[in-house]
Amino acid sequence: MVLPPTAHVAGVKRASWSLVSGIFWLLVSGIWLLIPMSRAGVIKDAHVEAELVSEVKTAQAGHPFWVGLKLKVDDGWHIYWKDPGVSGMATRLIWDLPEGFEAGPVLWPKHQVIRTGDLTSYGYKGKVMLLTQIHPQEGILSDEESLVRLKARAEWLACKEECIPGKAELVLEVPVSVGPPVMDEKVRKLFEQTRRSEPAP
């Protein structure tokens, strides 16, 4: 059977559109593979997953609360403590907070001793959480409750046989109200354990 010219043209248009559509989605997929993906605040780069978590569901103006940088290091790799030892680079957390908010010093949990040949360094393998106390000032709210965005840049050096620098731009949204803070029971125990694991000065 011979198709009329109009049917042939329509078939070509459909085939062309399918080809263009396929190329478009291949390009989009390729672009997303190049970007560290964020899933509920989790970003992975250089063999480390990074995420900001809050100990409270709702914070109270004028009352400090704890935020943790959760890090999950791939098997066989490690990152470094505030004093990395004879080699390595300390993990860093740089805050970018809205007006009326201040960040305290990082609370570092007990580190591990990592030996590579004759070199001794100090750091973490597996999972670790670095804590920072956030201080929202009194009188920062124009309403009874406001959603604030806490931004931070995390930087680390992940090492195995070789070392790879990693980073993550992280955002955490926390409601702040005039009422008392509401603890997040899902992570409260983890925060308590981390605070207890801080080595003595």
C-alpha cells in the first residue's frame, strides 16, 4: 500500500520530534550526572555525603539550638579532625547566616588515629557529625513564626591511597517562633551522643 504524501510528511515530523526529544533528555540526563545531587539536603562529593540537620523542629528567638553537619565517608576513605596531624587538611564549616543569627565554635567529637605507612594523622572514618550552636537574637521576628534559611559551606579532604578535596553548599530551613523550642526526637539521641563524645580539653 502506498501512503499519501501528507501521511508521509506527518510520519517524518513524528520521527523527527521523537529524535529531538530523545536527544534533549539525553543532554539533560548528562548535565544532571555532572551536578552533585541534593536529596532532602544530602550532597555527595569526593566520597563523602554531607547534610545539615537541626536538633529542633522549631527554634525559639533568643534561645540557642544545635545544628549538625552529618558526614558519611565511603568505606576505605577518611577525612580529617581539626588537627589533622602530620598530613591532611582539617574539615571546615563556613556559615552564612541571616541577620540576627550567630554561630558558635564547632564541637568536634573524639577522633580516630589513622596510620598510613610511617605517617600518623587524626580524623574520621564511616559516620561523624560536627556540631555548631546557633544563636538567634531576641527581637528578630516580625511575626509569631518565621522560616529561616541557614547556609553553610563544608570543605574536606578525603583520602585513601590518594586524596581528593570535596565540598558542599548546604541549606537548612528552620522555623523560628516566639514559643518554646520543639525538639526533633528522631535525632535528639544522636546529638546527645555526639556532645558526650567530645574529648576533654
